[in-house]
Amino acid sequence: MKTRLQVEPERISAAARRVMGRCEELARVTATPGSITRVYLSPEHARVNRLAAEWMRELGMTTRQDAAGNQVGRLVPVGAPDAPALMLGSHLDTVPDAGRFDGIVGVLMALEVVRLLRRVDDEGTVSSPFPFALEVIAFSDEEGTRFGKALLGSSAVAGQWDESWWDLTDADGSTLREAFREFGLDPGRIGEAARRPDQLVGYLEAHIEQGPELDRAGLSLAAVSSIASARRFQLVVEGEARHAGGTPYDMRRDALLGASEAALAVERICRGEHHIIGTVGQLEAFPGAVNVVPGEAHFSLDLRGEFDATRDHTWDAISAELDAIMGRRGLRWHAREVHSAPAVFCEPLLQDVVRAGIGGDAPTLFSRAGHDAMSIGAITGVGMLFLRNPQGISHHPDESVAADDVAVGIRALAEAVLHLGAESR
């Protein structure tokens, strides 16, 4: 594959500056002044959808908000309004106190790719120059911040909506069903967001790496081989609450100490495996009094791996170690699995076009973080492009990306689309 994009460097630089400026503009759309928080089906969600739609129409795209609240722009080939689409995009929602670029930069880069590649005829008619349509999608709920369930927007597009999700509640007690109606969406029409495999030729997503490997290597871009498999658990350790002063150590059944030892065991076991990451992100003791030995402890476990089998083997090892820890301390434990997602492997052709777009000896990484591509992989092939972010800081206000890296990323993503177009003719 050879590079075919013939564009003046200043156009690429201008595109990168536009992306950086729009990231700042979107950062001002927040529910928490002084920080960035933008959740599903909120007034802030509606505002960024309107902005994205305005930017899509500026490029000559037709726009719509789908039945799940995702914002979609579409550009079709001349004479082929029903052509299948290459979908480009990412998400516009955030975690609380977020950075400016996670998800957002991927949507804005996709728009700049359309700007570079679209065909404009002498009459000003704008069209896709490929046998396929170009679509940009701004997914609405990748993070799962409001209702505790990630990938709601992309799951709807993939036709994987679960009716039990309607009863999910937010911190104020509002159900997902109620939030849909308040946003102006009809829960009964959620199926209309689903896309069929024959309507798509693939999905490409640009995203900050959310890890330090590119930064450490001094590289701007990488192709992605796969997205980590994941399992999440809520665990409970049961002991006995007793008086802190009156209970000698040989009579204590301290649930917090058992949970703490379990957390250290998670770290030790996962560090001994290849491409496995385990995180205990929540730990709470009950009854929670300063002068009471904790009788119960709750903690979370987020377990991720490159391959499903290795992830599951690691969970078995953690379970066995928890049996030993709790048995030694006179405690009981049980776990409830709250999330499971298989690893998603990027389609070889889309990996190839992304690597060709990057050029040279393009590195390939596996993604330890989850992305909307995980859902979309159920209906079409997916490919991803990673951008360097300094020190791998993400989900934090210090998250950053360089304009120069955005510029080379826009060029690489545009060239990937060109390569795919050539393969499709």
C-alpha cells in the first residue's frame, strides 16, 4: 500500500488546530463548573450533540440523532444514497472531572478526515469519493458514568440492547427509561438505532492511547491489534464486628484486613501474568466506626487481559488465593460478576490500512482500555489508531495530546481511509 493523500501541510496543520480548539470548546460544556463532567442524556449531552451536528452540516453531511442519542453525520457517493458506510468516530461523554481528549479527539479527527477527503463538484454538491458512504458518529455513553453501564450508545447501534437496562438508576434515582423520555427519546424505538452488518463496510476509531508506551518510545502513533477482554466483580468479605479495645487479635475476624490482603494478592498474581491487569478500585468497611473491628468489607475487582482464556485463568488463581486468605483468617467471601466482555480483535485488513496510513515501521499495541469499537465489532470489522498522550495520563484534567501528534494522526487516518477505498474498488 502506498500513501495517496496529496494535501498541503498547512491544511493538515489547520485541521489539527481546529481539533484542538474544538476540544476546548467542548470542554466548556460541563455540568460541573471548573471541571469537565458530561454524562448520558443530560442537558450537556444535548448541547454537544447540537455542536457536533452543526460541524457535520458544515461539511455537507446529512445529520440525525439516532434512537439512542448518538449523533450521526453521513456523506454518500453520487447516485448511491443507500451505499454501505465506513463509520468513523468515538464518544463525547466523559467521566467526572475528565480530561479534554478521551473520545472527543476521535470524533473531531473523523470530521477533519471527511473535510480532507470529501468531493465537492463545480455546483458545490458534496459527496463521498469512495464506493461507500462516509459516516461520523459521536457515541453518547462510552464511559457509563451516569447509569453504571458502559457502552450504552454503541451497544444500541450494534443491536445489543438489553431490556433489563431500562431499570438502571442514576445517583438521583431516575431510571434509564425516565431519562430517555426526559431527553426526548422514545424507549419503545430503541431498536431503530441498530445497524445491520450489510449497512457497514467497517469502523475506524482514533483515540488517545491512555497508556505510556508510545510516550516512552518517543512515537506519535500506533495501530491497535485488539481491545482487552474484561470482567468486573463486586466482592464481599464477611467476618465479625467486635469491640476494638476489648477483642484480642487471636479472636478477631477482621473483614477489612482480609479484603486488604486480597487486594495485595490481586496485584501480586496479575503482575506475574503477561498482559493482565487487575485493579481494586473500591474498598469499604462496615459498620465503619473508628472503635469497631470491621465485620464486613466490600471491594471491587476490574480484571483485564489480552486474551479471554488468560483472564479467566487469572480469576481462578485469584479465587483460590482468596479461599486461602479467608480460610486462614476465619472469614467468608463471595463474589458477584457485574460485567463481562470478550476481547475484540481488530480486522486484519483494517489493521493493515491503519499501519499503511501511519507509514514506516508502524508499532502495534493492544488496548488495555475499553472503547466503543468493542460493541461495533459485533456487526462489522473494526480498526483503531492510537495517539500518544504524555505519561499515559487519562480520565484526569492533566490528560493531554500535542497538536503535532493530532496532525500526523489526521493524515494517517485519512490515508487509512484512502487505502481502504482502493481495496474496495
